[in-house]
Amino acid sequence: MAAQNRPTPPPEPETAEEYVDRGNRYSRNGVYERAIADYTAAIEMDAACADAWFNRGVSWYEVGDYQQSIDDLTEAIRLDPDDDNYYSRRSLSYLFNDQPDEAQADMDTSEEIRLRSWA
């Protein structure tokens, strides 16, 4: 019987960006626990990587841990306060965490940033 050809797995990530990239692949496939682990590894390597905080926050949202999502998205916003997408995603977590006023404030901020970028 012939051996099946199996693809060679990619090498283990060596940088924060590589962990974020692999985490994004896991996230796109709905494997959020593994995505969270990769984003955590990226954060441990580079705590200033706003994308890692943002993506981990989105993954926490996807698994229903809205407070953890809010915490991570808040850190992403602290690191990069001009990314409108960070606010709009945190708004969803606030909404599902029964914090409608905070959700509305984030949507307003997101819109303000978008309008400034068009000006």
C-alpha cells in the first residue's frame, strides 16, 4: 500500500508577527483556543504588538468571554488609539456584556476616527 502524501507542517513561529499570522489562520478556521494561544505567545514576545491584543480580543469575543475581550481590546486601543476598527470591535463586546452605554461610546469614537481619516 502506498504511503499517503502529507503536507509538511510549517515551522514553529519564531517572531511575534509569525505567531499573529498563525493565530489568524486558526481564527479564520474557527479554532479559537489555538488562536488565543498563539496571540498570547506573540504578546509574551512583544507586549507592544497591538495586532496581537486586538486579534486575541476578537477571539475571546468569539468564544463568549466578553470581559476578557474588552480587556484585550482596551489594551490594543491603548497601544494604537487611532484604529477605528479596535473601537468598533470592542463596542460589540460591550454590547454582549450588557454595557450599552460603553458600546455606544465606542461606536461614536470609531465613527469620529473614520470621519477624520476621510477629511
